[in-house]
Amino acid sequence: MKRVALLGATGSIGRQALEIVGGDSQLELVAAASGSQPVEGLAPLTQVGGDLTELLERAQPDVVLNAVVGFAGLPATLWALEHGVTLALANKESLVAAGELALQAQERGGGLLLPVDSEHSAAFQCLEGRTPEQVDSLVLTGSGGPFRGRRREELEDVTPEEALAHPTWSMGPKITVDSATLANKGLELIEAHFLFGLPYERIEVVLQPTSVVHALVRFRDGASLAHLGYPDMRVPISFALTYPERAATPAPPLDVSQGLVLEFEPPDLETFPLLALARRAGEEGGTYPCAFNAANEVAVAAFLSGRLPFLGIAAAVEDALAEVEGAPASDLDDLVEADAEARRLAERGVPA
């Protein structure tokens, strides 16, 4: 029996995780938390807001599923890694902001880090059992979001409602907007760098509109392995929670008997510059990825509240990155300071 702590229990990932835990007799939900929505009765221990590490200390779980949105998930990520507790990570922002510190914490704690993002879970499965020297490169896929194929001038007046109309995935508002701007692919690019130890020049992003191919790994012998499946987050959630058993899920297997067409295309970096900005931030290192994430969180919130146009998201992030110092972080306090500074700079570019 695995004791599971679910952080972000009321979001899209959290709700699907509850379904997985409820349907598996080998999983026991011992703690549940949310940022603001009620979770009383979901688990023996519950918490709304506050310090999530205190909840984890009381729960002493075997697995922490971190589905908190944004930088707020970082302390729980570091807690799980420091304590050697298996971390099922859906909070990509914490690894983006604190990649080096997170890897150091994992080395000290010795626990498993299992990605829950569909792309990283797919890459993990393709890479499992392979030595680093066998790997040539990694390809992360993305649907392209609701605005794939549009020109920049066609995006000047798009509304939050249009940006939230994702063509293949059902997700929370922040990640859905990130998908529309391709910032999500940028965050995933940085996350993949830390998860798999690959340099940025060996990680590629392509668009795959049907979201059937989740990742592809190229090997040194010329072969490539791809992970295919319908877009259903219950699959990577279950994989992480039941690893290495790969338990059954309600998701249907991919049906290729009626034919299957797979299309790939390069991302439009001129129309969607946040992907290139994220790559640049990752390559610069230090606290630049943390600043990218912080500025993007501010800009997306401003867009969703009607204070910033869609194209203003990238502009606000770029302006903030141009002013931050980007020095390496030695501890969590340094990251908190870098996050706050980037948010302050991003807010300057948002109309009141």
C-alpha cells in the first residue's frame, strides 16, 4: 500500500488523480491540499493554503503528487526530494525555477523523481534503462494550442475565452494560456534539461496537432522511440503513482486499425516568441529560468484579468528578463528573492 499526499487536489490534475487513487486498492490518500478551494473530507489530513511542508511532515507519505500551480509548489518539491520521498511532479515550474537545487536535494535524499507532465512522462518511459551515451536527442511535442497557424497580427485582439479553448487537452486556465503562447513548451524544455541531463541543443520542440505523440527519443544508432496515446492525463498520473507496476487505467488504448495520420511541424517562433525566450533563459542559467517563470505567471494573470493583451504577455516577460541579474541561487531564499524581483519588474509592464 502506497500512502499518497495530493497537493493541488482541486485542479485538473488533482481531480484526475483522485479518480486514479480511488480506483486502485494499492493507493491510499493520506493528505490533500488546495490553494483556496475546500478539501475537507478528501483525506484524513487536509489543508487549504498555508505551508504545504507542514502538512507533509504530519502525513509522512510514500508518494507526493505535486500538482500545485506555479512557483508556490517549490517548497513541497524540495521537501520530498530532501526526504527521499517519491515525488510525482506535475508542478513543472518548481523544477524550472530551482533545477540545480532540486537535483542537489534529490542526490542527498536519494528518492525517485517521476514526471507527470505527459511529455516528460513519455520521455522518461522511452529513456528508461538507457545509458546517457546511447541518447542522441529528445523531441518534445506540443499541440500548438488554439492559435496554431495564426499570424502575429491575427492575435492582437484575442480574448481569454479564445485562449482557453484548447483543441485537445482539458487543463487549468494558467497552463492553457501557456499552451496558447507556447510558454508551456518553453517551461517543459527547461524541465527536460534538468530531468534528463541533456544540453539544450539536444532538446527539440515540434508541434504535433492531434497530441497523440507525446515525446520522441533519437538514439545514436539512428533509431527513434516514440510514446503514443490519446491525450489523457490519467495515464501519466497513474504511471507515476503506481510505478513501476504500470497499473490499468480507464483510458482507452490507441486504436490504429482505422488508420492514423501523424503530422509534425516546427513552431512559429516569431509569432510565439516565449518558446525562444525560455530556451535563452535556460541556456543563460542561474536564476534566469526562475525569472522567466515568475514574469510569465504575472503576465498570464494580467491577461486573464483583462489588464494585458495576449501579445503583451511575451513583451512583459522579455522586458523583465532584460533587467534581472540572473545570478546563481545558493538556496531557497535566493530563489524567493529572484522570483519576487522578476514579478516586480513584470508588474511594471502591466497597466494598472
